Amino acid sequence: MLPYFHVLSSPAMPVVEMEGAERIMLGSNNYLGLTGDERVLKGAEDALHRFGTGLTGSRLLNGTIPLHHELESEIADWMETEDALVFSTGHQANLGTLGTLLGAADTVIVDSADHASILDGCLLSRAKLRPFRHNRLDKLERMLDRAASDSGGVLVAVDGVFSMEGDIAPLTEICDLCQRYGARLMVDEAHGAGVLGARGAGTAELLGVAERVDLRMGTFSKSLASCGGYVAGAHEVIDYLRIYSRAFLFTASAVPAAVGAALAALRVLRSDDGPALLERVLTNARYLRDALHELGFAVVAPQRLPAGAAVQAHAPGLRQAHGGGLEIVTPIVPILVGDDWKAALLWRALYDAGVFVNTALHPAVPPGGALLRTSVMATHDRDTLERALEAFARVKRVFEAEHGPLPAPSQPSP
């Protein structure tokens, strides 16, 4: 019954071997499917043979290699920022950035759905923490107004794409509020970079506000098919982190193979092959989302962007919405179940039917908000997705006959 800690015995591909059976993988963050790309494998292999299995020291001392400098330079160029800093994990990137830049006299304002690593960094900093309800701009403005009477600086930290719901932050409006109240803005693009925008540089690029965001964080463990994290921004801020961030200074450097793989994956994304990968992953996401809706599952609707929004009209994944404006999907397609036990039972039924998905139970989601988190890769072919949908249909019929109805879609069919 426990939907966690199941053992994978094959590469993270669209179809995997897990605990003695073949299962369609709809629970991976390998959005571009690059973990099996020969160029990425070669990048990891070349780094392994050139620099060995590990660097056995911190970046400060003996753990910096030329690949780090190349990767940081190319990330800064990709993000169109002055500089970037690579951490050994994505969690450390948030922990080391927020825990260093914020002090006890400062205020940090966070979305209630932000990733745990953002909250951990805020708690480490001992700054005054002011959360606001998920994506509620009126609540954000209230927190900014209250922070105006606090003693120190004010930082707003939000996810670009929220990891459970798959929805995006209204960054245009958030930038406007930060400017009005004199606050800085940090955007976690872990699930947006390598997915959204014409160049795959994330939510800030898609919404045309990249130059208004002070810091942009990301990871290598999603679209870039490796492990690690980075923060990109102004040179003076990045250089300050390089010297003062304890999460950067006092941890071992990432293994060379991980750095080499991330660099190779970034180069694939920025090559002529990149736009097609971005288009495929979002096409697959829309297909899966619409098909699950047709089967009667309560899936989150595509995010609607207001008419006249300053978005990249040529970016992958955009579609005209009914009634005007544009809508966008992300590779994360959550299915609302509601009850924790029902979610676990439904997860198990799908697992036995050959489909692996992720399960989010309280306290990862609000009480009564349990969901199955599905996600797609650019390398899922249509036949594989059809097989998965057939399993969803069979499981739903049997499950509802035994356990009662699942939540129904709340919006009309697209």
C-alpha cells in the first residue's frame, strides 16, 4: 500500500523495470527524456574518465574543475544574467542562497505552495517569514504592505512552476507588486527551466519578465538529466554567495559525471534539437491531460493567461483559450482524488496495472486534497501514452465499483 521507496532497476526512461515488472513511467521529472540521450551519456562518461569518480573536496578547496566554470558561464548566458553559481544539489541551491542573503532583520514572503527547500532556506536565515495563500495576489499584496513596516530588506520567493499542482506563478503581476513595494524577487525555476519559453529558460522567459526577476534558481535533476542546482543573477550577488554561502562552501563538489551530464544536456537543449523537445513534452502533457479529462478524472485545467498578456506568442505549448487569451500546460498533470486512503488504493491499482505515478498525501497537500501526480517526457510516444490511458480506464471502472466515485472534472471538455 505504501506508494514510496519502490525500487527502480532500469534507466529512467518512458518505460522502466520496477520490482520485477515493466511499468510505464508517469512519475519522473525527466521532462526532456535526456537521461538516455547518447550526447548526455557521453558528457558524463568523458567527465568520469577525465576527472575520476569524485572530487573529494569542496569547490572552495580542491573541488572546482573546468566543467564547473563552463557550466556556470553557459547557465548565465542561457538565463541572460551576469553570473551563475552551481551547487551540488538543488536543495542546497535554495538553502544556500536564501540562508545567506537573508538575515534576522529581513522579511521573506513565500507562496504557501513553494517547495520545501525554499522554506528550509527561509528558516535557516531566521528572517521574518510571511506566507501568502497559493497564487493569491491580494494576499501577497497584504504581506508586502505589512512588510513595509518591518526593519530590513524584503524578498519574495516563489516557484515558477509549482511541483505538485503543475500551475505557474503569475509573475507579471508579482513583478509589478515587488516594484511597487520595493521588494526583491527570487523565482525557483526547477520545474520551469527546460520546459517553458521559446529557449526553455523557464516561466520568467515565457511571461517576458526575466529582466525584472532578481534571482532565478534551477536544478539539473529535471530537464537537464543529472543532479545539482544553480542560482543565476547579478554578478555581485553571485560572487557574494560564492564567498559566504555555507551550503556551497562546506559541502563536497558534485561528482564530475553529474557536472558533465548537466553541461551536455544544457547544450542539447540550446541546440537546434531543443525547440522540438520542448514542443513534444508539452504536446504530450496536453494530450495526457485532455484524455484523462475525457475518462472522467478531475485533472487541473490548463493555465489561462489573460488576453493581452506579454507572453512569447511563439513559445511551445501555448494554445488559444475559449473566450480569448492563451492557455499553457506544463508536464505535470495532477489528478485530484481527495481522500488519502483512496489515493493510496488508486495508486496501487495503477501500479499493479503497469503504470507508475506519484502520490501526494497530507501534509504535502492540504487535508482532503490528496492527488496522483502524473508527468510526461518528450520521449513518451503516443502508443505508450495510449497503453497508460487504457490502464487508467480499466482501473477507474473497477476502483469506483468497489470504493465509490472519484472526484469528477469540474470544467467542460476542451
